[in-house]
Amino acid sequence: MSGPGVRSETVTLSGSEDVEKTGAAPDVRRQSKQDIGVAQTVPAPDDDPFLVKLEPEDDPLLLPRWRKWLAILVISSSSLCATFASSVAAFTEAGLARDLHTVHEVTILSISLYVLGLGIGPLVVGPLSELYGRNIIYRTSYILFFAFTFPTVFPPDIATFLVFRFITGLCGSAFLSVAGGSVSDLFDDAHVATPMAVYTISPFIGPVIGPLVAGFVVDFADWRWCYRALIIWQFVQTVLLFTCVQETYVPVILKRKAKRLRKTVDEKYYAPLDHNDKSLFDMLTFSIKTPFQLIMYDQMALLLDLWSSVLLGILYLAFQAFPIIFEGVHGFSAHETGLAFLGISVGMLLSLSSQPYWNTVFSRESKIHGGKPPPEVRLLIAMPGAILAPLGLFIMAFTTYPQVHWIGPVIGSSVFGAGTYFIFTGVFTYLVTAYRPIAASAMAANSALRSSFAAAFPLFAGQMYDALGTVGATALLAGLMTIMAPLPFIFYRTGARIRAKSRFAAS
């Protein structure tokens, strides 16, 4: 999942779903320590006249600000579209069951298989982006994303529909594994927080917008229009990716420059990436093997991954739970239930607005520790999330009675949404900093485990709510989050000692 080594003193670590997925995260675009297991090259003398170096006109950091922000907004909206596609299927299940002659339990797989594709994809597209660049991955994946969505609009049977849902999930995963690297390519440490925060929120807002749009579509049109609207959006994003986003990965920029110079000036010119000593197979093997080793042998990474995985699983379980709560208990229509998801998105956006405060906190901690704060300070932002997420779920649980106004569970979901953002931000940033030598692999492990939970939780939501009721089932989920709430507080105090014994964590 990490980039190939280069002959300069810096490399990029970005081939993971969320390596730089937070405004609080440090810039890992150029690091002095290469990722374990990545391709190595023989150091070249700095005065080698044929070694291509980065000039100001090539440096993505020196692009005009408007060009940078245009690229960020296109990349972020592409990421939002990819995760929107995961949840838009939630309100099409009744139409699928009716028109394709299947049962509701099978139609839930349309979400689960797509999310599974989102989780598996980063293990492959990360190494590809480090060899061939970010843009070719973006453009190729979105063309395939667009093309393979057509069979979900006109499926001959449920099997075809589900297979292509999984494939489109694989294609859309590029924007969860590569896009964070583009943000850190374009902005330096001093200016990366705001654009990274904008990108951070996009893949989490996407699943919330999906039911909102789908609710109106299924109430006032055929369910297939959910996927037709998705195709239109994908086409627009594909055009924007070709016209508004340029290559930002420095090793590939240098490789292309060297190729031009060999054709026009001298065949001796070369770029560091031209002397990559590991094959794509080696990189893929490393990117697939290392994340699972990390989960197996590092308890701290495992517990944080489980925490964020349960959280995402609950978020995706909401796509089944909200219709039960709002349609079954409060008599909402499909589009009114879709509007209820605004509570989660409002909570996320409010928590995002606190990012300047957290930037100040991390800056102060950095000064206290002489400019080198321990990774554990990144867990500070996860602490309020650890309280807010279960609190929001408990509010939802005990306001789902028919005699309680429907605004009660909406308020609870808003509190839960705020906690979700804080937890993901803290966990992602901590994994990047604490496991810096294998940051990409640490995030790939988190991505794979999260996607597995997100794929599994919707499958048993209906049975759980039928057996326990809306209060008992939601309270059970709140209890799970409560049990895991002490994690950031414990690791904030003990993380340094645990890292000292870890075979993966940075000392």
C-alpha cells in the first residue's frame, strides 16, 4: 500500500483508504523514513546531472491556490459520490424484491457487497497509484465505476445486480485509498488542515445523503431512477476529473519529465522511480499481507480498528433501522425517513466546524513537546467522540416510543453523528502517526476491518429489531459503544509504553 522508494530523501505514504483522512493529521507526503517493505533504490549522488529533480514549475505545492482548491473539491465530490452509491441502495430494496422476484434479506446484500468492495479495493489500487500516478487511477476507476453501474439500472436478475454492485464498490474505492494523498500533495504542513478536513467529511456525508435522495426517488418515481441519477453524477465527475485534476504525485511527475528529456535531450536522464527494484507483484503482496499481520500481532491497533469498525457498522445498520423507527413507529413515508438522516449529517458538519479549535490544541501540544508531540495527543479529539457516540444512541433508544415526538431520535442521531466524526478523526490520525513506518498498511488494516463490519451489520438489523424492539436494539448498540469508550483515555496514558513493545509502531 505504500509508495515505491525514491532516490531522494523523501517518499510518499498515501496508498490507503484514510492515511491522510483528517484535517488534524500530519502531512505524510514527504517523510524521511521509508515504509517497511516498499521498493528500495540505490541512493544517487545529489550532483548527478542526469538525475531529474523537482523544479518550481513541476511542484504541485506551487500551483495557484484556485487550481488546488478546484482539484480538492472535485476529488472530494468524487469520494462523496462513491460512498453515496453505497447507501442509495437502502431504499431501493422493496422495488428490487418486487421486480427481480427475490426476498428482502437478499436485497440487503446490495449494500453489503458494495461496502465489501470498498474495503478490498484499497489493497490493490494503492500500490498501483504509487507506480503509475494518481490521475490514471482516478480516471480509470471512475470510467469503470460509471460503466459497471449500468447493469444495476437494467439488471436481468438479482444475481447480476449483486455482482455488479460488488464490482462498482471495488472501482469506487480508489477515492478512499488514493485521494487523501492528493490533498497532502497539494498543500504543505502549514496549510493542509482545512483542505484535509473538507476531504475528510466527504466519504462520511455520502452515506447519509444516499437515503435522503433515494427516499424522494422511490416515493415519486421508479426505484431505478436512484441508479440513473447515480450514472448522471458519475458522468459529470468523470468529465471533471479529466478537466480539473492534474497529476500531483511527485515521483510520477519526475518519471514523466525524465521520459520527455530522454526523447528530446539525452537518453541518460532518469527519475528515481525508474530504478524501482521491486515488482508490482511484490508491492501487492506486501500491501495485502502487512495489514493482516498488524491486526494479528498488535493489540492496540486491533482494538482501535475494532472500535471504528463497530462504529461504521452501526452507521450502516442505520439504513435498516431508520425505516423501522421512523416508518414503523412514527408513520413516516420513505422520503420523510430519508430526511431524518439529516440529523447525522448535521452532527458531522457541526463537529467539522470545531476543527480550528482542535488545530489550536494540537499546535499547543506540539510546542509543549518541543515540536515533536507523541502520537497519543491525536487521541484527544477522539475523547469527546467516545462520550457523544453512545450518548446519541441512548437518546435515540429512549425516544423511539410512539408517544415521544420524532425529533427526539433525530437529535440523538445528530449527537451520534458528531461523535462519529471525532472518533474517526482521532483513530485515523493516531494510526498514521503511531504506525508511521507502515502508515499505509495500518490504514489498510483499518479499512478492511471497518468494511467487513459495515457489510455485516445491516444483514442482521431486521432480526435484531424484531427480537429486541426499537428501544432494546438501539440500547444494545449504545452499550457496545459504551464498552469501548475508555479506549482513547487508556491509550492516551499507556500508548507510549505499548508502542515501545510493538514490532510495528514507531518508537
